[in-house]
Amino acid sequence: MHPAVYKVGLQYLSGDIWGGNARCIAMFQAFKEAIKDYSTPPEKTLIRDLTARISSYVSFLIECRPLSNSMGNAIKFLKNRIAKLPLVLSESEAKATLMSDVDRFINEKIIIAEKVIVKHAVTKIRDGDVLLTYGASSVVEMILLHAHELGKQFRVVVVDSRPKLEGQLLLRRLVRKGLSCTYTHVNAVSCIMQEVTRVFLGASSVLSNGTVYSRVGTACVAMVAHAFRVPVLVCCEAYKFHERVQLDSICFNELGNPEAISKVHGREDINYLDGFVNQEKLQLLNLVYDATPSDYISMIITDYGMIPPTSVPVIVREYRREHLWS
Amino acid sequence: MWWRSASFILDGQQHQNDGVAPNPESALLSSPSMADSALNPKSNVSAYYQTRAAHHAVITSDWLAQAQAATDDGDSLGSEAQIGGKGEGSGKAFSVIDEFNNWRKQPDLAEAVAAIRALAAAIRKSEATTMMELEIELKKASDSLKSWDATSISLTAGCDLFMRYVTRTSALEYEDFNSAKSRLIERAEKFGEISCKARRIIAMLSQDFIFDGCTILVHGFSRVVLEVMKTAAENKKLFRVLCTKGRPDRTGLRFSNELAKLDVPVKLLIDSAVAYTMDEVDMVFFGADGVVESGGIINMMGTFQIALVAHSMNKPVYVAAESYKFARHYLLNQKDMAPALRPIDFGVPIPSKVEVETSGRDYTPPQYLTLLFTDLGVPTPSVISDELIQLYL
């Protein structure tokens, strides 16, 4: 086990690194270190041994925290590149090629993709808008900051929820840059939705039938927005698209720590569930993700442009083709 | 044909105060297009609707005022026009617009098709010697056409699609310039022909959907829908048409005129009577000014209302649109697009404190549309984005 991979795994476990893009980039940096220090053992070929090594790292990371869809796609890309290495390359050349491929992937599919998404999304923000966002998505944060830099006059409503309270981090960064923000809890979303003109959401992944797989609570916000006829814009890089189809939130999900929902940190007086945690008949369900049906989504903004949710399979088809040929 | 109203006087005074000097290069009535292009930069009125009005000879009051002012002006711009016509090497953009206006004068030709023909002519007449230069010239010509009327979706879409279609051949870099240029011209002509024939193809595809004894509701004067009706009448189908009156352009009256010539039973309704008559309607037909990426359409004001009523009463809504109208806009709601203002004559003077909603078009979201008839087939609205992705990526 390479120390860099071990470190990243522990960071996932403790929750120091979270968010689709951050996890993917950290994983790739760790893999780059591992590839740099790698040397082919005697009697083995680089391609097969390295693939087996990477697979063992991946199983370790899964033990720490289940993979997100974006990480799954990224690993498929890496294995594909390893398998396509020409046999004539020497070990150092092969390693250098792999590392530059990984750098290219991070650059094109994550960093530049975010910039393209921001460029498209700010055209949909007008002066006088009230924008609502849920949780903390890195892309949505970049969009809001960029629109503010361009001088557009708008207000932001940040909706947050327990147990992660991720919205507070986003809120801090926005207020520091001078945006006027409102902070509220997801229980109040139907009250606040009357004033909202646009909803911007991030996504962990978008599935082939247009369903958006994102932090738990996103589906509620999208549904309420739909009921109030507020357009919902989901911002997601194309490498996070997946061929899977999911109809509800239960069939594929991740379970978080049940203690997190039974205890409220710092409020000892309302810890009514103290001592109840190990009961047989009580199941504390802390779901991490949920699935938002495509009817509630007005538009998906990707690095390929603004598309309706029904066009996701077209992008999956085109993207796979490009990624297999490159 | 001449619509006199009290506001004619008010409008006439207002526009003469603006001090517009149109170019009277020929007699008033034969070149409404030149007057329109002069009018365009001064008032906010969309040139697209002015052209439609001009083709169908609805003389609006401010056009009359312009025409009057034109007779008083000398032929100061006559010589200018001559110079512009001679200098082909110098004013390239000018001659594209000229060509465009020449094509546009035929009332049967859609604006985007005229633009496509003009761009094809621009390639043919170009004096460039390298591929790069030719592409740059073409881009400039296309930009000048688009800026001529920034509110027309089909014009922008048509120019963009032409550029993509024509420059898409990958083998262009490897051939010598002349054969590459002739290939470009070939593709351009082909695109022009496809666009011209688009209406016939749409008319043929839609015949299956018009059955004997059906009642069709139409809104707005769409030449494509007219073609569909003509073909159906030629195929001896028995159907009747309900036409909305389509204020303020009186499009319904003109459409019903055309249909009456074909011996198709027509009934005119006022715009507010649509919900009342929706029970007896079997299907609704619209044309489109533009089809956007979400699959929705931009069409004359009133389309969204009718689509909503039809949807709530479970009547199918069909849209007939040529494929060059597919645009890369994505609209979230009505106000998301650049407004195309249209002069609305209420027939009585409006008090100065009262605002008038002068937008000429609205956006109908895709969930209210059943099928789109295009020259590429009969898809549901969600396929538009697929087509655009395949073309642009």
C-alpha cells in the first residue's frame, strides 16, 4: 500500500476531503505518486501488474468510503489508458505517459470543464435575480462568485440541512466576497421559494434517464421549485455522467454514520436518543445521496453546453466515443 | 388595404420628429425592404415583423409616414446605392446584405433561406485565395447578416447552421484551393436546395396526420402550415380549418383568404374564443419562428396560450418547422429571450400614462408540444437537442 493512497483513504474516512471533484482530484494525485514510485517486478508485465496494483488501491479506498460515480468513471479512464499503453515503451516512458494522461484528464475534464460551465451559467443570471442553492457544490460556488465579479446584482439564498451542514462553508466564502445572502434550513424551503427566481444545484452524477444523483435533500428542493414554477438548473461536468438508470433513491445509495443524526453536536439537552442507539427495533437511516427525477429539472449545464435532461444519453454516447479514441 | 386610424396622425408626427432619412432608390411601393432596413436602427421595432408586414402589404401607419417623408426627400442616397453596387471588392458586407435583400423580396422565400442563398453567393463571388481567408470572409458575411436583425431567431440559426454544414468537411485542408472552393459551393447550393425543399418534405410528412373529417386549429400566418394545408387539399382530404384572427397583424384574415381560394371550409375566431371552440378541434397546427434547444418553440404571440388550452384539453399540438430554424438558445421562461417589439395599433389613441405590451412573440415550452414536423422527420421535441449536439460537437 503506497503511503499517498493510504493518506487519501484516511482523509476520505474522516471526511476531510468531500465533494465529487475534490475526491477525484485527490485520488488522482495519490495515484500519480504511486505510479511515479512504481517499478515493475521481475517476470511480470507493466500493464497487467500496474492494473492489478491500481485495483488493490481502489478496493482500499472503497473500504474507507464507497466510490462516487465520478471516481468510478475516472478509474475506468485510467485503466483504459494503462491497457492501451504500447508494449514498446520502456518503463519510465510508460510511467511518464500515464502521468501526463492523468494530468490531462484533470485539466480538461475537471478544471477547464468548470470554467466552461461557469461561462454558460452566468448568462442565465440577470440583475435582480434571487438565486437559491442547496448544500455546497464547488461549481455553483464558482458560478456565484464569477457572476458577482461581473457586477451582476443578485441575492443568494443558501439552504442547508443536518447533519453535514455543508451550506455554512459555502455561506462563509460568499459573504466574505460581499454577496448578499440569506441562510435557511431545508424545512423552510417552501416558504422561501416564493421569492426565488432560479435554483442552481450541483450533482454527484447524472444518470442516463436524466435523473440527478446528488446530496440528500436536493430532490426536495427541486420538487418545491417545480411546484412554484421556478427553473432548476443543475451544473455537472460531463465526466460525471453515468449509463446507469435509477428509479428511486433506495436501490443505490451510501449510508452515513447513524450517530450523526441521533446526536446534535453541542446541544446536550435535546439528546433524547442517548442510550437508544443499540436497540434492535430502531434503525437510524442516514442516507447520503438522493435521486431527483428528470421532470423537476429544467436544464443541465455541462461543459458540452446547456442541455435538457432528456439529452444525457446522447452526451454519454458521444463522450464515451471521444474517450475511447483519445 | 390602407388602414386609416386616428393614431396614424399621432404616430406619423412622432416618427417624423425622429428625423429618419430613408433611401428612396426606387419608387416607394416596390422597395419596402430598403425602407425597413433604414427604419430598423432608429426604432426598436423588429425588422423581421416589418418584413412580414411588408410582404403581405399591411401598411402600418409609421410605414406610411416614412413613405410620405421619402417622397419629399431628394434622391440623395441614389448615388450612394450605385457606388455600393459597383464596389464589389471593397464593400463585401454591403453586397451580402444587397444579395440578401434581393432574395428576400420574394414573399414565398423564408428569411433564413434568403440568408443561406446570399451566403452561398458570397462564397461564389469571393476573391479569397486561401481557405483561411475564405472562411474569415464567410464568417464576416454571416455576422453582418445576423446583426442586420438581431431578434430574428431563424436568421441567426440559419446562418450558424450554414457555417457548420459548409465547413464541416474534414478533407478541406488537403485539397488545392480551387477544388476545395468548388466543394464548398456545392455544399452551399445543396444546403440552399434542402432548405427550399424543406416545406414540400414537411407537407408530405404531415399528410398522414390529417384524416378525413378532422378539424384543425391554426394560429398565425405560417407559410409551412399553408403548404401543409394546400397539399392536403390537393390530396382531396376533407377537413375544415379554424383560424384565429391573430390581432394585430390580421394574420388570420390573410390565412383564411388563402384557404378560401383552395375551397377549404374556414371559420374565423377571435383570439379569445379559442378555449370555447377547443372541444370541436381535433388538432392544433403552428409554424415556428425558431425552435430552441429544449425543444420548445418561439412563435407569434398567442401560441403559448393556445398550446396551454390544447394541452389541458388533451388535443395534440403539431409544429411544422424547417430544420434550419433549430437554434442554440435555451430558454427558461418568457422573459429569457431578447424581445422583438412590434407596433400594435389599437385603433384608438392610447393615453400617455398607459403602457402597451409590444412584444411580438412568446415561447412555448416542450411539454405542451406533441410532435414537430421537420424535414428531418417527425420527432418529439426532445430530439432537437440530440440533433444540435450531433451537429455542433
